[in-house]
Amino acid sequence: MSRRTGRTYGWEAKKWYEVKAPEMFGETKIGETPSDDPEKAIGRVFETTVGDLTGDFSKNNTKVYFKIKEISAEAANTQFVGHELTSDYVDSLVRRKTDKIDIVVDVLTKEGFKVRVKPVLFTVKRGKSSQIRSLRKKATEIIRNKAKETKFEKFAKDLILGNIASEIYQATKTIYPLRRVEIRKSEVLSEPSEVEDIPEGFEGIPEEQENEE
């Protein structure tokens, strides 16, 4: 504060807010943010890990992103906006003479959030094109159906904690032997008030299949 004018400048004028994860993660503190106006803090994105959220530090290879949605008293409340596995972790799962199958699926949750989900399937050995197509189709079907019947927060939690990946693994391993399934990345594309309809019969956007020699 200036002694002559009594005005405050810069950091002296800012208030610090405790940034909290959504209720699905127990409103755990994930950081702090300064602002001289609460409205200016809305929309800021914070990164943490599943390890920090749950205390299971074997999960530090999963980064989670939350966006400030509102300011309440001393706290900044957030909403999940996406997650991703670290590239080092994904690379460690690749094996020679196997298939790494990347898929992209756009889905709507029960209340209308539009989410882009990117699962990745790792086979035990290389498969035929028809088998790879069947794996893609089944994985896409599971994710779309899960989203349709599940509310947004539960769907997001199931994505990042591995529940949906496990469901895909159990349902697809009979089509062709799989070594592992992960949800590599997710991203919230729009909220219910902004969402556009996904065309009927949409089955996802296949990413380029990567084979390791």
C-alpha cells in the first residue's frame, strides 16, 4: 500500500483462494490462486495427479486437469476438464511385434457433457485387420454405452481410475488376446448448454494404428 495515497498495488491488492478438486475427489486442495477480482480466477486450469488426489503415488503417471468454475468464500471450486497419461508411461507399455491400437471416441454423458475419450489397447501379438477392427468397435461401444448411462462426475472418475479400461479389457480379450488397456487421454469438449448432437451411428474416430517392429 502507498503511504501517500492509501491505495494498494500489485500483489498487495490480490486475495489468495484455495483451489479444491470436485466433490468426487473429496474436495481435496490442489493449489492456491491469487486474484484481485474473483471473476478473474474463473476459467483457470490446474494440473495435479491421481497420486496426489488419492494418496496412491503409484498413480502419479496420470495427470488430471481441473478448471475453476466458481469462487465461494475463501475457496475456488473446480470441475474436471480432462486427464492424460504421461508419455513415458505409455511408451513403457509398447512391445516389439505387438499392436498398439489407439482409438478416439466422442461421447455424451447422461446429462449431456460431450467428452472425447482416447483409449489405447495393447495386444499380446500382432493381429489381423479384421481382429483389430473388432477390438476398436467393441471398445467404442463400451465407452459410448457407459457414458450414456452414467452421470458426468462418475464417468470421469471411472475413466481416470481405470474402471472403464478394465471393463474394456474384460470384454475384448476374448476377441483377441490383450496385454493391457488404458484410457490414454480424455477431454471435455462442451457442457450440456453448449453441446451439439453427435450423429446417429457415430462410432468414434480411429487414430493411426502404431505397430512396433
